[in-house]
Amino acid sequence: MGKQIVSSADSIGANIAEGLGRGSSQDNRRFIKIARGSLNETQHWLRLAHTHNLLTTEQINAIKTIINEVAPKLNSYLNSIGNVSDGQGQMTNG
């Protein structure tokens, strides 16, 4: 279970980086959504680890603080990229 937590948490940053590296807003948005899914997966594994008494409430609360900071920032970043691509990798106005 620990490996799953580490893997899903690592995937958050890796997908943000990959999306940036792809060069198009459409790809970037797709990878940000994947990163958001990895954040949700990390939360799932943390809940499960706590249920199985592998992490203390204090440890979970410390991690929860970080997640509660990252989640809205990830959503804000996604919103800042724009909504729809014109099919050429360029963002449309409006």
C-alpha cells in the first residue's frame, strides 16, 4: 500500500511536467486532469492506510493540509490554461 501511495503522489507532479512539455494547451489540460485523478487516487490510498491503522490521525492530518492546498491550485491552473482548443493546438478566444 505504501508503494501505491508513493506512486500515485509522484504521478501528480510527473503529469504536470509532461503536460507542460507537450507544447499544446489541449495536451496540457489533459495531463492536468490526469494529475487531478492521481491526487484523488492518493487520497484514496491514504484513507485506506488510515483505515488499516498504517498511518496515524496526525500523519493523515498533516498530509491532508498539503492536499487541501494542492487541489484548488491544480484546479486554478487548469482553469488558467483555457477551455477549448481550435484543433491546431492553439487556444481560441472566448
